Amino acid sequence: MDNWGFSKKKHENWPIYENGENVKPVLFKHIGGSPLDIDVEVSLLQAYNIPVILQYPNDGEFGKLILGHAGGGVDLYVPETMIEDAQNISNATICEEVEE
């Protein structure tokens, strides 16, 4: 019965220091706008095995419950050891290959 419930899985792939402590989460980005913008960014980071914590700063999860999405946006937190990778992935430009 431990597998049932509405809560999301704990961050099983959150990095741990050699001394056994969890790596500190740092603010990566604030995303306002539609839930699609948030889902795309989170999915992109998770595709590269970068764990993400979502925090709803203004109206909290209550706003998400009532409105269906976070009206005040969402803060994304990533491990401090992966912040540079997350920034590079998020800021990457897609280049189309030109066939000659």
C-alpha cells in the first residue's frame, strides 16, 4: 500500500554529499505564465536527470487548487551542484542542421 496515494515521489535522485547530507537547493528560475511553460521547463530538466523542486511563492498551492494554476508563478529550485548545467540546458539554442 506504500505505492498508493496522491503525493509525488520523494526526490530519489537528489544528490548527496560524501558526508551523507543532501545538496542544498538553490533558486534556478521564476516562471510565470501558463502551466505549460512550467511543465516544459521541468520536463526538460528532468530529461537530463536534474531534479527540480517547485515552490509557489505568492498564493501558494492554494492558488493552484482554486485557479487550476499558480497565478503568481512558480519558483524552480535545483541542487547547487547542478545549477550551471541547468542554466546551460535552459539557455541553449536549437540549431537546425543544414544539409548540403
